[in-house]
Amino acid sequence: MSKYEAVIGLEIHAELMTNSKMFCGCRVVDSVEAPPNTAVCPVCLGMPGMLPVVNAQAVEYALRVALALNCTINLHNVFARKNYFYPDLPKSYQISQYERPLGIKGWLDIELENGETKRIGIRRVHMEEDTGKLTHLDGGGSLVDYNRSSVPLLEIVSEPDIRSGEEARAYATRIRQILRYLGVNSGDMEKGVFRVEPNISIRPVGTAAFGTRTELKNLNSFRVLADGTDYELVRQAAVLDAGRQVVQETRGWHEGRRETFSQRIKEEAEDYRYLPDPDLPPLHLDATWVEEVRAALPELPQAKLARYRADFGLSAYDAAVLTEDRTVAEWFETAVSIPPHLNPKTIANWVINELFRLMNESKQSIDDIRVSPAGLVELIGLVEKQTINNNTGKEVLAEMFASGQSGTAVVEAKGLAQISDEAALAATIKQILADNAAMVERYMNGEAKLRGFFMGQVMQATQGKANPKLVNQLLGQALNQAEK
Amino acid sequence: MGVQEAMTGPSVLFFFVNAMDLTTLTLTELRDALWAGQVTSVVATEAMLDRIVAVDNEVKSYLTVTDDLALEQAAAADKRLAAGERTPLLGVPVAVKDMFCTRGVATTAGSKILEGFVPPYNAFVVDKLAEAGAVLLGKTNTDEFAMGSSTETSAYFATHNPWDLERVPGGSSGGSAAAVAGRMAYAAFGTDTGGSVRQPASFCNIVGLRPTYGRMSRWGVVAYASSLDQVGVFGRTVADVTAMFQATAGFDPRDSTSLNVPVPNYEAALTGDIRGLRVGVPKEYFIEGLDGEVETAVRAAINQLADLGADIREISLPHSRYALPIYYLIATAEASTNLARYDGVRYGPRVAGADVIDSVQKTRALFGAETKKRIMLGTYALSTGYYDEYYGKALQGRTLIINDFNKAFADVDVIAGPVSPTTAFKLGEKVNDSLALFLADIFTLPLNLSASCGLSVPCGFDGRGLPIGLQLIGNTLQEATILNAAFAYEQATEWHLRQPVIGG
């Protein structure tokens, strides 16, 4: 690749999680789960005489995204008809935006693996409607489900600023994270709610003209996005090196062979015969409203990450993990805000090491769990006050996670409070040393590591409840006395 | 049948109204009779259905007659009337063009590609008719997808002019116009995309109103050219048209181009007083190609307006000559995308094929020749590389037409002129001459490109006894002004009282 430069632009289609469809009152349903053609009406079936009405919630969601991606907002929006024929498109045109999209000239910074930041330009963010879904039967014939027809769809088009599969992945991942932060898209790539299509070409280093591009479609994960893009760059380089021409086409990814394959060759650019939709007058956005939406945007992940590092002293890794998901971040921030305001680093450790492990094991999300931020803070308090030791704390958290009880209740119910009664512990230690005279003898003769054995015996005798610091201290004293 | 039943009824009043032939009543006269209990809706509906049986085999104005449904609705209306209800059109039998979707009643748009299509919904204005209590007699013939000026492009049959069965009734709403003129409906809906209500009204000696774009909802009206289509109303008198318009105009939140403006009391605006009304006569509407007899009648009508106290002045609509090409670019472009949905996948007939694409292509062969021609023209006009030259240029030209009207309405209240350059032509005379047909619309098209409203009112007959219409154009949402001007003229003349003798 070294003599070529990659030129990659990404088209991202994201369905908006509105209650109803873009141009009619039908519910937006899970197009994988819902029975076919159960969320349809004459409008989204394109029946004669039916007319579209713009969904205001969809416009607000789209605006949130355009603002979050630093776009210039067009207050004067025009909806256009994009004409093409396919049986999953009921009107034989898609209502989209063409000459006056909602947002233009935006940008997004992405972090590269080498730690550098790169700015990717965003050409446009526009509103449109999704199509239905076709299923081709093996024995011939096709089935069509219009549940997805006219679901609000956002198209985000980047500038061709991306230079590798890794950058493509970083950009798409960041976009998806922002959409989730904004509460407008679930980011589910398997279900096709979030779809990424890279346009890929290469050109000799130092030249300005674009090479012939190929488009990758039906990529169902970020890994496939990165691998498919990289494969395509190598393939195109090989084609050029062999003195042949790259063919403009749409290609898919074959997971088994781990290579791209030709799906459809575009002999000439498809003519969509765009025209302003005469059924929809231009949509004028109120500048004041735009500013209200901007002001109501949540703190975005990159700003949040920077704040966690600066204000909480978290490592880059910990801050990234905690800000990955907005709900997790908010859960964490609630815990930090609760008196007695424990050290955020301590809370972060508990969340990342313990809570995430429990969530992973039980496949629960932060929304599902029964441990509240206040509950975790209380538990950490018990450890810090040495009512329980650290290991017991982890067990108590697991019990809280399973039963929904408070930490204090678990500690009381199970009698897990640490034994810090010096006299009682001294008596236990004395008994253990007496029972293991031979070991004590060996210790005296220099086997210092046996001290750990005595510790273990004490903890076992107290079912782990002994205050380990105190045991250590008392054990030292007892062994010293034995020596004398 | 209806007459006999009524005569055996208990009321002497029934005898009175039946003796004078119910079909000759105007809508407003019928309404008064219904309200006064002098006649029942069932009897009036039967009179209409009988008339349809008697003469429509010659006129061919209806594609579908919903006789059972009509009698059911009429009986329900009679119960409500007897209970003292007085909704605006309660019990009045009317017809709608087959471009309007009607729940449970076949809706074809005059095309084979929608043959047998039964919508599960009503057009908004059809719902408004039902709310007002009207009785639906059936669906009237139309040029295929309203593409025509003679009702000859209907895939089913041509409609004949009740004044001369060898002639066209005009189009595309020729079925509705012929039904009203032939006394087979008290009033009817049409659609007016380029003159399709005003021109057939003028050919059939009735009143036809094309309101301001957005005044009546397009919801459920099969689209031809969305930015030009508007529901229109036919009646035998200005008062009849006003009553139907009053009951069905208004905002519809499901049509984004519908105007959210209150509906004024149009009926109260019919004072007949037009003293001081400023009437502009555009010189561009009296040009070569305008039939001499038509010109004479229209000029006489304008003089009549002056006699009634109007202030007549010559005006100019300088870009009128561009209206025809602008219209045909915009209309065909929009039609090419509006009609792309008729593929047989979801509704309507489906012609079997080797696969989905083959099936769709074979299904689309069901479009008629005129429709195919316009789809191709529009597809071309929108193509990459041609958009700026054709569709884009047409949109710019449209702005010039709008400016013409805006300038004119700064000085006048109403614009008066001919509706059509000629009276009704013969069936088949222009069927293979698209350009000649297009020219039939030159005086009606500009209004559709603008934000004005207009109507046609009977103003005379030519030497062959064929009707001539006077066009009155008003500024945006000034329907009351043109209706009152037409009313004043109608009260002073007797043209509208002449009735055709069908087959006579």
C-alpha cells in the first residue's frame, strides 16, 4: 500500500427511535421481532391519494445529531423525492433531502491507536425514510414486509477524509456512541438499525484525483467494517499493480473466506431524478428552537471523558470505559455525587472490576441491575470503615446484585461483619498455634512463609470475617512470644 | 319508479314536487324542499337513479353507480331529517369523480391499472360530504389519471356532452360535468389540475369552481400533479356550487399543503352586489385562436358586469404565453413520480411475470397511451443533465406567472376572460392531436400555476347551440369575491336556466 493513499468516505444510515414513523402515525416496531406487515397503513404502503406529514419528533432527533456533529444547520429544509424502483419502496420514490439537507459542513474528532486525534469532515446530515424489507425465497418468489417502510432514517455522510479500516472503525464507533448518547438510535448493527457503508478508493501518493471507488454494503459489525475496508484497499492496490482498472461496483463481505466479493456493478450512475416533494412544503426551523435543542444536548462522550480525567483523576482507560455508555456514565456520576463523596477512583475501580464482571456474567445492562449507585456507595463505606474486608465486600456486592438487598442487610443477615475484637482474635490465634505446634517449630527454624499459613487458618476459623490487619498484628505478637 | 312510489304516499306535498320532475330542482331548491319536508331524500335519490338509467347509456357520465348504497344513505338521511337534523347537504344526492377514493367503492382514476381497486378509506372531502349528509350516487368518468381535456383518455369509455352527444363534455372531469348538466346529480366533485373543472363546466353550461390550492384537502384524491391538483365543485347554479364548497372546504392536518385558514361564510357572501368591484380583463386572453363567438359572448358578459356596477379595466398578464410549456413540464414531471407506484405489488391488478421485475413491467403496460406519454415526458424532464433546462426552468417560469397575478391583483379584485378558446369539440376530433388539446387549456392553466382561484359561469351559446363559459379569477382565498361576482351575473342573465335535451 505504501505507494498508494487510501481515500475513504462513510455513509451511515441510522433509524431514529421515534414513537411513530417519519410521515404517518404507524408505530415504529422492531423489524426483526414484529410479525410482518403489522405496523402499516395506507400512507406507508404508498396507496393512491395518500399524503405525508413530517414527524416533528424525528426532526428534533435529527437536529440533535446534526448539532452534536458540529454541523451548520439549514433553517430552510427541503424534502425531495428520490426516484427509483424496487418492490420494497412502496411509492417508487423515497422521501429524502437533496439540495437543502438539515446539516452541512460538520466534523468529528476521532482518536487513533497511536494516541493522536484526527478530524473527519462531515459533508451532510439529512432526514429520510427507510424502505421495507424483501426476503427472497429459495424456491423462487419474494416476500415483502413494510413494517420498516417510512421509519425515520438519518443519513450521515462523511468527507473522504478516512485513510484506513482502523480510522473507519474509529469514526463509525464514535458516531454510534454519540447517537446512543443522544437517545436517538440503539446502535444495533445486527438488526440493521445502524448501517455503515464505506466508499473506498486508492490513488498514488502525492496525487489529487480520486481513483474509481467501490462501495461495501451489508457490514454487520465494526470488525467487519475495518477488515473489509482493509481487504478492499489491498485488493485495489493489487488490481492497479497488475495494470488493470478498479471497477465501480457494490461489494459485500464473505465472512467465511474473509474477502469482499462483487454484488452489483454500476455501469452508469443511477439517475434518481430528484425533485422537491410537492406534497411537503419547505420545513422552516425556528432559530430559537434550534438553540433550545442545542442547549438541551447532553454532555457528549469526548467532553465527558476529558472531564473524568481532569476532575476525577481517572486514567484514560478507566475514563473511556466509564463513558462508553451514557447510562453507565450517569450511574457512575450519581455514585460520585452521593455523600460522603468517596474518591471517584475507588468507585471507578468497583464499577469497572466488580460491577461490570457481575453484569457480564449475568448478561445484564446497567438499566437492568438491582444495585443502585447509593447501594454501591454504602457498600464501599462498609469496606472503608473496615466493617467488612475487601474480599467480603466483593461477596456482599454479588449478593446485593443477586437479591437486590442493601449491603448492610446482607452483612447483618449473613453475620459477615469483621471481627475486630482483639481478645477474641488473640484467643483464636493462641489456639491455632497450639494446635499446629509442629508448624510453629518449623517457622521458628526459619520457614517465614508459614506465616501465611497461620493467617489462612485464622481467616478460616473466623469464616473470613477477621479484620486482616488486626490478625496480622496479633499473629506477629503471638509468634514473637512463642519465640521467647 | 320513485315517482310512482311517492305518488302513492300519504302526503299531498309529494305529489306537488313530483309533478314538477325532481331532477329539474337545483341543489339549493332540493335542500329547501327536504328541509321543509316536501320531499324525501329517497324519492330525490330515486329520481336521480331513474334519470341515470334513462339517459346515461347515451351520456356515459358514470363509471360506477352506487344505487344500493345511495338508497341506503338516502333512507338514513330521511330518518335524520324527520328527527329534525339539518346538516348542510342532508339527503342531497351528489356524484364524485373517480379520482376520489371512496371506502368500499371501486376507484379507478379512469385507468385499467386501478381496475377493481377498492380503497379502505375515503378522501377527506368525501368524508366531509358524508358529514354534511350528502348521498353518494356514484363515481364519474375521467380522463385516465385526469390527463386530458375531453374525457376521451378514460380507459373505459368516452363521455358525451349532454348538449350534443357527438361532442366531448370537456375534461378531465367530463363525467362529473355531464352528470350535473344532464341532471344525473345535483352537484359533483371534480379535480382541476390545468382547467379540468372550469373547462368542462363551460362546455356543459354549468358552474365549476376551482378553489385556491390548499383550500380543499387533497387527502385521498388520486394524484396527477401534486402541486397543481385541487378539488373543484360543479353545480347548476352559483348557489349550488357555493353550498357544496361551503360544506367541504377547510383545513386537513393530513395534507401538509392544506391551508390552516378558517372557512368564511361563502353563502352569506352571495349578495349580488358588485358595485365598485374592480374587474381586470387581460389582453393576453383575447388572442388569435380565440373563437369569435366565444369572444363576443365573453365580452358581452364583461359588459354586463359593468352594467352591474363593476369597474372594468384592461390589464396584462405578460407571461401567459409561457404557461403552457411550464404547465406541461411541471405536470408531467410530478406525474412521472406520482404514477411510479402503480406496479401491482400491493394493490390493483397484477399481471403475472417470470419474476417480480417482469411482472411489474407487464402490469405497467396497463397504462393508456396518453398516460405513458406524459410519464415519459416527465421522466425526461427530471433526468440528470436536463433538470435545469426543463423542470428547473419551469419552476422559475412559474414564479413569473405568480408575479403576473400578484401584480394584477394589486389593482383589481377579479380577472375576467374566456375559459376555453372554443366551445365543445367533436369526439375523436383532437384525440390524436395532443398539441391542439393542450391549446384548449391555455386560459385555464395559468391559474393552476399561481395561488389564485377561479370559476366558470354560463355566459352564452354559439351558433350551434353549444355553451360558452365566462372565467372569473380571484386572488388567493378570495373565493367569496368571485362567487359573488358570478352570482350577480347569473341573477342578471338566464343562460344557466337552459337545459340540454338529451338524445333529442
